[in-house]
Amino acid sequence: MADPRTDEGGEIGLVLHVLGPRAEGGRVNSLLEPGMMVRHPERPDLGLGQVQSVIGARATVNFEHAGKVVIDLRHATLLPDFQS
């Protein structure tokens, strides 16, 4: 399986993983902040989402096809969407 952080030429692209506390040794990645546009790579059916709040290990995201969803960042990875 191809690495999603690379394009077909193998170059690292501008895709940043926003990882929860478990992956970050207990710290929520500071890249995730209100107003950011994100996608949930394991749930493409949710569509594009806008981060509403981040409190501890939980983020509230308003997705275009699912409405407001609370994401436990210890169990999910959100990808910033800089093209929207």
C-alpha cells in the first residue's frame, strides 16, 4: 500500500497527521485547532469537516454529511484539508 503522505513520485507532500494522545505520548498535537478543515481518512463518507473545538483528547467537528461529531483523538486520526 502506498504511503498517503507521498505523491506518485515519492515526494513527501503537505499532509500532516493530527494524532491523538496515545500516538503522541499523552499530548494532543497542537496543529488541530478550531476553524481547521479536516477529513477522517477512515470515514470518507463524513465528507469535509470544520473543527469546532478541541478539549483534551476530544475534538468536535462539523462534517458536511454527518453534522457535529465528537472525535476521540486517542482512537482517530484527522487529516487537515488545505485545498478547501
